[in-house]
Amino acid sequence: MRAARCFVGKAGVADSAVVTRGAVAPIIGQEFVYSVSPPTGLSLKWGLSRYLDLLAKAAEKAGG
């Protein structure tokens, strides 16, 4: 979580529309990170629905 906060706090990133709206879908947690980067046939099946939920929430906040 600390790395995600550090990234969105950087100059240029912090002022972007998606960050100011809270429309960010961070991948946090060792198991979650391992499941989607880089994805494999088995791990992607485990993490994809979770990531799609995060993306949907971010899209709502972005107005999309």
C-alpha cells in the first residue's frame, strides 16, 4: 500500500484527473500482485475477477 501511495503522491501523478477523483485501481497484496503480473493461465483465473471489480469501481469514480 505504501508504494501505491508513494506513486500517486508524485508530482504530475497526484494532479491527474483520475487520482484527484480517486479513480485508481491499485493492485495491493503479495498474492494479488503475483496473480496478475505477469499472469499465467491459472493465476489469472484467480485474480481477474478481483481486478475487474477494482477497475469497475475506479471507472465509476472516473465518471465512466
